[in-house]
Amino acid sequence: MKPMIPSMGGREMGPVYARYIETMPYGLDVVEVGAWLGAGTYELAAAMRDNGHTRTNGGAKDESSLHCYDWFVATKQCIGKAAGVHKYRPGIAVDGLGDSIKLTAGQDTLPLVRKYLYEFPFIQFHKGDINNLEYSGHKIGVLVVDAAKRGPSFRRLMAKLEPHLVTGATVFFMDYWFDLYKPGAGTSCQAEYVKASGKYTHLKSYKELCCEVMVYG
Ligand SMILES: C[S@@+](CC[C@H](N)C(=O)[O-])C[C@H]1O[C@@H](n2cnc3c(N)ncnc32)[C@H](O)[C@@H]1O
């Protein structure tokens, strides 16, 4: 049974991710920056499995991996946000089996995330500060950016990952503030980056999901 992972939009993005992973060429990896508790990770992984990107459950040289990056630490802000948006009681989420989990600020969430995603041995978890992210996987066919959305952090992240994108890669930019000015948070939002780069073609907006889909190259 699919676990009811607390989501800040990742679960709701499932059908959208599936649509684009369906057409991803074989032998490429998928990268998710900002996994939180793995709701979107689950959707990405299920779409990869269902579309034959992971024939042998991990390990084969030409087989795809899903790389997810996060602190994997429960912050007060994230707990409150998910509780508000998705109507969970603060700190509490209920999974598909009716069990409940308690999130405490500062908790290492990686053991819980691994448990949620145990079905997918081809996921590589990268715990730590995204500002120090290193990537050494296959070329990237699908990239989801749901963290490090402002200024230098975002540009640093793209400088690290962009060289690994294949031409035609699908990039999901997730940010409510995509083309809005956020006072006090710097003006260098994702839309400005994309426009200045000239390397992205806009495919579709899912405003209700805070998502802009772009093709790279
Ligand atoms: C908006 S949430 C991701 C939500 C998730 N994609 C979902 O749909 O449920 C952003 C995530 O980015 C992580 N994050 C933000 N800045 C980070 C950093 N500098 N290093 C590591 N993780 C970071 C947070 O820990 C948080 O889990």
C-alpha cells in the first residue's frame, strides 16, 4: 500500500512527474533537490519503476538511479507548513495503515524517509547541506528543484547540476515565488535565472502546484 507521506506538494505532483518520466530516455538519472519526507521522491521512484528504468532493482551499470538531496532534518518551519497546507495536526501525520508519526524539530528524518521508500533500492540519499552538493551520477533526464530557491544558493546549485543535464531534460522548478518578488529574500528568483540563461524552453505552468516545467537545451 502506498504510504501517506506528509507532503508539501510532492504527492500532488505525482501525475505530472509520471507524465514526463514516461518519455525519459533509458540510462538517465533523476535528481530531486529538496525531498523533505519523500512524498515527491516516492512519486518519482514509482514512475521510474513503472516505466522500466530500473529493471534489476539497482546496481546495473546502465540502470537509472534517483538521487535525492536534503538536510533530512525536521525543522519547525517545515512541520508547520505541511501541517497547515495539508491539514495534518502540527507535527502529526497519518500513514495509509493508520499509524501515526510524531515529528519533532531537529529530528533526523532519514530513517523515516528510508522506511517510506523501502520499495525503491535505486534511490540514493544524499544527506547534508545542498550548498555543498556534489553530483557524480549518470546524465540527468529529470531534475526537480524544490529547495535552495534564492540568490547565490540557487545559482550555485544550478552551476553544479546543469552540466549534467541532457539536451531535452525536463526541469521542474518548484516555487510559489517563481516570478514574484519576495521582499527581503533577494531578487534572483528562478524565473530570472531561466530567462537570463536562454537555455530553457517553458513547457507548462502548474500554478496551483507552484510548478513550472521547462525543457533544457
Ligand atoms: C519545500 S521543502 C520540499 C518539499 C518536498 N519536495 C515535498 O513535496 O514534500 C524544501 C526542503 O528543502 C530542504 N532544504 C532547504 N535548504 C536546504 C539546504 N541548504 N540543504 C539541504 N536541504 C535543504 C528542507 O530541509 C526541506 O526539506
